[in-house]
Amino acid sequence: MWFQKEIRLPAVQRGFHLITDLVESQLPELEEISMGMAHIFIKHTSASLTISENADPTVRQDFESHFNKMVPENAPYYQHTSEGPDDMPAHLKAAILGSSVTIPITNGRFNLGTWQGLYLCEHRNHASKRWIVVTLTGN
Amino acid sequence: MWFQKEIRLPAVQRGFHLITDLVESQLPELEEISMGMAHIFIKHTSASLTISENADPTVRQDFESHFNKMVPENAPYYQHTSEGPDDMPAHLKAAILGSSVTIPITNGRFNLGTWQGLYLCEHRNHASKRWIVVTLTGN
Amino acid sequence: MWFQKEIRLPAVQRGFHLITDLVESQLPELEEISMGMAHIFIKHTSASLTISENADPTVRQDFESHFNKMVPENAPYYQHTSEGPDDMPAHLKAAILGSSVTIPITNGRFNLGTWQGLYLCEHRNHASKRWIVVTLTGN
């Protein structure tokens, strides 16, 4: 069984945002799969997807703080500066975190751990809506 | 063909641990797949999975040293500190390395390079056993 | 439908290289898949694959500069030094970026965003040709 859908995520502020419920609610087809995989892919190079802690909002704030430190703006070695100081760091952060996640599907649901959630990681200051492609397969 | 199994990994010390053989030995179903994919997913946000060098134990020690430098404990900007100094760095390291790996299956085996091994990356000081979900598909 | 192929990539200089067209041109079987996934896996631990900006070559140069800063050579805590100063950083960079990418397939093509491209990330100074395993599945 195969199912694929492009979903437009709402524009969000720069930072890390929990989107598990938003994505799962748009995938009623999950219920038809007893065992399989969900591949969630973001079609952009300055935003990314990851999985992390789903409970305390300060975790997401600390992600933003740490990534800003680990991948700073205005590094003296950046040559690609014409699109603003947040652009090149955004590409680097997105590659480090990754453009997709794959989640097991079990009994019609994402089979995540109790504390796991799907994050949209928005690395630009003024981003528009983002497109993701979700591919579900299983039986 | 679909196969899915939850495997409980033994508790290990903080650090990077080679688990290729441990995982493969619990998957006799691999032999039934001539061409496919194995998706290995960890259901936690302070441990992760990656693939790296499988021979020299100092490589795994250098991973621990470098990740402790790149994602330090007690950074002044951390707000999520109530679960101990190793907790927030653990979430960051896990997101950087990733919660899953996907390995091609060829002729009933993981199709890894000669020097590749699967690592369990344990980022907490006092961790319990960790659950992974392995999903195999192919024909 | 399943298809799997090992492809030998040409040896490249240390740095980040756009290989979308090179890979796609070796996969005529993509056209047979209307909806599916392409898993691209590199069988090495000192080179990696990622997806990022496909237009401005200075982006790829900034990736090299930033990764050299974030994962330096000759860090005092490295123990695995016998294979040269570029070896241990190569393993770390490869784990951070990842050994595989998974791309949705839609209507016989990689379903990438307008600005997305597949990068071969070569982390060694004197690398030979690299093997990737491409697994296509879908219907």
C-alpha cells in the first residue's frame, strides 16, 4: 500500500516547533496501515525536520540558542552573504538536522516513544509557508 | 514483504557503542529479503543511532570527546536544566545524529561498507535499556 | 516494485559536490515509479550525503569552511590519529551529515524542492571513488 501527500505547513517564527499532531491529523490513511513507514520530507534548504522532546517548551528554545551558537551568523569565512545573515546558517543547520525523518507505523499510528515529537525547524527570520511531502507505505 | 520488531537494547554507559552484530542477530527474517531496506528507529530523545567506523575503539572515544565539546554541558543559555546537566546536551546530540538509520538490504544481509558499523549513541550518564523499532521491507 | 543498484561515484576533491543529475541519470527505472521513495546510501565512513542549496557554488564552499571549523583537525582530545589529521574529523562530519538520504519519488522523478540538490560530501584529502547503493521502491 502506498500513499503520498504534499502538505503546506503554516508559516512560523524562526525556531523549533512541535508539529506531530498537525501532521498526523492530516493523514487519515495512517489507520489503514498496520505495519509500515512514514517518510516526511521538507522541500526547502533553510528549514528542516527532526525528532526530539515533546513536553517542555524550553527544550525547543534551547535548540534555537544552541544552533545559533554552533552555526553563527556573520562568520568571517562565509562567502554566500547576499541573501542576509540568516541565510547561510540556515542551510548549514538544515543539513545538520536533515531534510527528512522516517517514522515506523504500527497499528495505524506513528510509533513514537512517549517523549518524542516531530519538530519543524525554521531557520529563517522571515519564512513563508513550507511544503512537506509525506509518503506512507506498509500493509 | 514486511516485518517489524521492537528490540530492547541492554543498558550501556554514556558513549558510542557498536551494535551491528547484536541487532543483526535478532533479525533472522533478513535472510528472506533479497532486496530491500531496514529502518532502525530509537524511541528516545536522549540516545541516537548512527553509522561509522567499526574497527578502532578510539574512534568511538573520540566521538564522545568531540560531541561533549561541540554540545557542552552547562551552557549559559540552557533553560531546560531541571533534569541534570547531561539532559539538554543529550537532546541536542540526539537530534544532530538522528533517531534512525536506514540500511539497504541485499541478499539477506545489511549491505554495509567494509568499515561501517551501527552505533548506539548513549548521551545520558545513567540510562536504562533503550527500545528500538526495526522495520524490514523488500522482496 | 523494487530496484537496487550500486553506483561508483567519481573521485572528487575534499569538499561538497552537487551530484543530483549524475545520480538521476543512472536511474532510468525512476520513470516506472509513480509514487515511492529513493534511498541513497554511501558505503563509507569518511564521506557522506546530504541535501542542500543547488544554485550558488559559494554555498558549497561555505559548507566546507564551516565544517572545518565545527569539526577541527588536530583537536587535542583525538586519539585516533594514525590515519592522518583529516581522518577522525571525516568520521565525525560523516556522522553529523549522515550516510544516507531518502527522497520521495513522484511521477517518475525525485520530488525535490526547486532549490534542493543532492550533495556528495567528501571529507578526506585524498579520496578514491565512492560507492553508493540506491534502492528504489514504489508503485
